[in-house]
Amino acid sequence: MDELRAELKRRIVETLDLRDVDPDSIPDDAPLFGEGLGLDSIDVLELVVMLEKDYGIRIDNKELGRRVMTSVASLADYIAENRRSSGAPG
Amino acid sequence: MSRGPSIRAFITGLGVVTPAGVGLDAQVRALLESSVEHRPLEPLWLFEPGVGGPRPAGQVPRELPLPGPADWPRTHRLALAAAEQAMAGAELPPDAVVLGVTTGGMPLSEELLLAGVKDPQRYRLHGSGTVAERVARAVGCRGPALTVSTACSSAGVALKVALELIRAGRCQRVLAGGADALCRLTYFGFSLLKLVDPRGTRPLDRERAGMSVSEGAAMLLLHAAETPHPGVIAELLGGGLSCDAHHPTAPHPEGLGAFLAMQAALSDAGLGPRRIDYVNLHGTGTRDNDAAEALAVRDLFDDRLPPVSSTKGVFGHPLAAAGAVEAVVCLAALTRDLLPANVGLTEPDPELGLTPLREPRRAELHAVMSNSFGFGGNNAALVLGAVRNTAGQAVHLSGPGGRLKAPPGPTACLRVVGSACLTGAGHTRETWERFAGGQRCAGLLPDADVVRELPPRVCRRQKRLPRLVLALGQALCPDAEAGPRRIFFGTGFGPLSETHDFLHELFSDPQRLASPIDFVGSVHNAPAGQLAMRLGARGANLTASVGDSSFEAALLMAELLALDVEERETPRARELLVLGADEHHPVLSPLFDPCGGEPADGGGALWLRPEADCAPGQAGPSVRLRACRLAPERPEDVAAGLAALVAELGGPAALGERYGALLVDLPAGHRQGGERWRAFVQAAAFPGPVVDVRPLLGEFASASAVAAVLAARLVAGGELPAGLGAGRGPVALGGRGVLLVGLGAHLTAVDFSP
């Protein structure tokens, strides 16, 4: 799980062009949007596409998106769970 | 407003094509008969829908014959259909065409890109500005042919620009509206933003889940007159523009921008909110738009809400054409005594606090409002009025080719209070030094140098063009708070990096997944929207896309709107930022821009202050667009066109008296082996230096924006440096100005006077 979290932090920084952010400095439980990294609704959608492309995870409604993308930890949990249930390699 | 418009804009012709068919009757029928089960929205059939399956979309019926050559993009043919209809009863061609267009030739360009076609000739109608140009040529208009590209508010803004052309006395007749054909870029782009309702749009509904993307074209023929005459359809009473300066896509949560635009439109029309009998909402059906718009409408009309509805449940959202299609809906309302229903609605969202019309109703209407809001936070609102009992009233239409004798109100002088540019040579200082030495500035400034003064966070999610624009803004207004509140941006081809990257990813992914950030950034007005956010600029925010004359078009729009500011506003609210920029893209530029040549890009920006008069000797030079007309299309007619341009400028003697030097922007795609240059030099018979700027600045559509900055500096310095004098040494301008002449598809002249 730690590995997935670290990987997600790198992918978030890359995907959202957060050049001034060191991936390792993102706390697992810190809020990703609003106050935390200062990300907005378009960033959420960009991550939704990244998750679908790279992890085969579909997030089709806003509520789910908001819940899943609360923090790196919640995102990693959701990916791990859904990969397991779909039998995809984890 | 600061002027009392005595010249009014009457609508004497209209043309419309939508998924409901062609002509006003077809639209009225759709407005009366549509229901959530039966409406002109159908599952996508125009192209492959991708793995999600076809979503409901608005598509102009396939059995409908469209005019124009088969190798024209769909947008151009839809536009021509509307234009021919609007002009059907007119005896004379319009003096100008003003259209709102976003994706231009994209429907065809997508096919060509997918097929790997590399021949630039096939992409010649890609540019958004080519739609208005083709329409103008088809209806015999000599231009200007202007294009506004402010995403979903484009046509609303275009109609406001047309209104000001009429009021300023610059035109007798203007054909104005908008056109957009459905293409993959927009269909998939809005899907990826989760803004498309899979069940078909349900504006203002409690369960609303997005829009239905659509297509169409609509145009109004506006006629200048002091009083209505028999046969006029209605009157365009006013228009208001604003910018949210809040977010690239989401509206201001309190609907501030929408409120400001509607308020400005009422003020412009000289009407109080109680005089509005109906509001045609932007009402896209997205959660955020409808919520913000409802707040704004309730704020504006307070306790007396007029009947409201969104008609996007009937026609879908035709993006750049929406403002024009809905202006036609308003004309249907005014002339057929019809309050249109909010189709798609099952249960109104109680949180909106609106009571949308559930069924069409009969009512005699006098004045109605139409809203159009777009990405980039660009907002427009229009007010249209009924013209009744006109029989027997005096007719005050001017004759063929006539111009109104005197401008109806005060005209502003635009004083240059600051300027900045970017080229391959570097920022303003580096560019000026090389240019003054007669050395080439053309090239691509490395990205790190472009953004050297910008905080990294500002550049996040921004590719080449918005970075060029933000860098120009930063150079000109390092103190954002003190910067101008109104932005007029010209770009020939828009954000090519975002467009390319989005399409490339979309075409390579079997699931049609691509970056929403790229889609949002691909609209032509995204850079100006970013700059507005950076400067907190909530005033009018326009993006013009008129090929090589995009900067000149932005300047014209700035002149037209210079005095369009509430009197209570501060002097700073009157200031304007006029800029032009284009990026070079290694894949798309060689296909879209016929100029070719060595890669080059950049831009230029002027900070302008409207002043009562342009007395010389004040601080800084003044700038004024003196001519903007279409060049003749046939090579053998070009010499006559250039002679007409020189005549419009007062003839060769006047040129020699007024100007110490000419800067000429002649795009490579129009050089005709040097023919055009020779013809111009001959027609102008100019005694002083004539500087050919493209070889110095490079081939890109906004090269003239850079030339404008350099011209302003030449005039401020009072001499043409030795490097530009063709061996004559420094040439004193002798108190005279510099004229920047554009010789592309439009022939333009911009005056810089001391």
C-alpha cells in the first residue's frame, strides 16, 4: 500500500504539472483539493482520466469522485479495493 | 452609458439552421411542439461515438441540403445557409460580417488529421476566421469580416460588436451571428468534463446532469436607422459584456459575471429590469451554470422575476452559435407573441428559486433578454425589443454605400500608456534592440525565457500560447491590481499545443480518453481568460480570430467598446489591454498557417487609455485603426484593392504628409512572388522608408501585434533608427506618425500618431 501511495503521489504531481511540489512531501491524509494542494475541479477530472487510463478505475459521478479523492490515502484504498474486486493485477 | 445612441440597430433579416431545421417557422414549430420525449436531439450519428455509446446531441438533419462547395467544412456550410437566408430580402450587401465561431474548420480538419493528410491546401479553411470571411465574400461584403471566439458566448459578443459598428456610424448594415458544427473536439471534450447529460439535457431540473452538445448557425441582418421603417423585424436594443475572472470553466459561484453582463445590457438598452418581459436563459443544464445564473437573475430582477426559460432543451447547446440561435428564439418570442417553454424540465430545482415556463404561452412582449456565458468566464447578455405599428413612420435609411455624416456620440482617442512584446529575440528590450538594428527577431523563444518573470504556479496547466499571453501581461502589468480591466485579444490560430495534444490523445486512445485540461485550454479565448484571472479583470473580455489581422480586429473591437463603460466607473475601468499572440506548433502550424517558413512565434500588447481627444504632445502616442477591408480574392484584382486602400487613407500625398514611415505586414502566404508588395509600393508612392516587417519578425499570424508595439516605440522616439532606414541613416519622423499596414486576407491600416 505504501508503494501505491508513493506511486500515486508521483503520478499526481506529473499529471497536474505540480513542478514546485515534491511528491514525497504530500502527506497521505492531507486534503488534495481546496486548501491542501490547491487543486480544483478540472484537476479532479484530469485525475479521473488518469485513473481510468492507468488503473482501469471508472469514476462516473461527482459524489464518488469527491469521496475517493479526499486524500492520497483514500485514493489508494479505493484503487486497491477495486483492483481486487475486478481481479486486475495489483 | 456615456453616450446617447441616436442611431439604432434594426433587424431586417434573419437566417437560422438548427437541428430543428431551417428558417424561423421550423424553430417556432420546435418551440411549440417539443417535449422531453420528442425533441430535435438524437443519439450521435455525425461520427463514431466511442466506447460510451452515442449520447443525445443536436445535429442538423442529414437530409437537409447545405449550400457551399462539398469540400468546405460543415461549419462554413451551416454559416452560409444562415447567411443566404438572412440576406434573402436585402437589396444591398452588408458593410461588415461579425460572427461568433469557436472551432471553425475543425470538423474537416479532424477528418484530415485522422487520415494523415499533410497538404496545407486542404486545411486552408481551418482558421476560425475563415467562416466569416467565406460568408462575407459569398454575400458580396467587402469587409471587415470579423470573428469573435469567446467559447459559448461568442455569438452574443459578436452581436454586441455588430451593434457598436452600427452605433458608431461605421456601418449601415451588418450581418452578425454565429456558427458552430459539432465535432469530436467538443463532443468528447464536454463528455470528459462530465458536462454531458446521458439522458439529454434537462435545464433547471432538479435532476439536471449536463448539456447536450449541438450545432447550428444563425444570423441577423442589422440596419442602421434613427427610426424603424415598415418591414423591420425587431430592434437590437443593447448588449452587455463581462468576465468572471474566476475560473477557466466554472462560473463565479454567486453569478457575479452573469449579473454584471445583464446589468450592463439593461443599462446599454436604457431599460430598467421591470421593462424586461422574458429572459431566455443561457441554461445549459449543467449543475453549476444553472445555479450561478439563477442567482444572478434573482439578484438582478429582485422581487419581480419576468417569465424565464432555457430553450437548450429544444435545440441543445450549439456552443459559439448559441447566442445567435437564442437571439432568433427571442425574435420568435417578440414577433409571434410566444413565451417558449423550458423543454426537458420534469421537476424544477427548488434551490434555483426560479419558476421556468412549463408550457409555451401566448403573451405580447415588448423587450426580452438573452444570456450567453462561456468558458474563460466570458459573458454576454443582449436585449431585443419589438417594433410595433411602424406603418407610416418616417424612413431614415441611408443610400447605397453611404456613410452617416457624423459620428453619433463622442469618439475616444486611445493613448498608448504601455507596451510589451515577445519574439524569438526575447522580451521587449531584446526585440526592440534587434529590430532597431535591422536584425531578424524571428524564432522561438525558449519556454523558460518566456515565463522567466512568472510564478511557476501561474503557468501550471498552461502550454505555449497562454504562457506567451501571461508573460505579455506580466511585462506590461507587474502590479496586477493596477492593470486594465478590459482585455481584447487577437489570435489567428489559438492554443495549438492544447488542441494538438487533446486530439492526438483522443485519436490514439480506443476509449477516447484525453486530457480535460487540454480541452479546456484549447478554446481560443482561454489565454485571455487566464490573463483576466491574473489581473482580476472583470470588464469586457473579447477574443478575435481573424487570421493575420486578428490583432487589428481586437483593436477595432477595443475602439468600438472604448466608451462602453458605466459613468460611475473609475478611470481605470476604462483602460484597455489590446494584444495579439500566436504560438508555433511543429505539427499544426505547417498545416494550418499557409505562411510556412522558419518556425517563429510571439506577440505584442498595448495598454491603452481612452481620452477625450488626441491632441499631439501628450504623454505617449495614440493608436487608431483607419482601415480594415477584405483583399480581393483574385490575384488580378489585388492591385485595384490596394489602390482602394490607399484612397481610403486619403491618397499618396496624405500618406506622405501624415507619416514618417510605413511598417508593412505582408504574410508569406499572400506575397504572390512579390506581386502584392510591388503593387502596394506603387499604389502608396510613399516618399519615406517602407519597412517589410515579416522578414524581421517571422511568419506568424500575430506578427502585426509585435509590429504595433514597435511602431508605438518608433513614434515615441521620433525617429526611425539607422538599421531600418535602408542605408539612409536614422530618419527623423518630423512630428509625423507611423502607419502599420496589413496586407493579408484583410487589408488594414493602423495609425500611430505622436
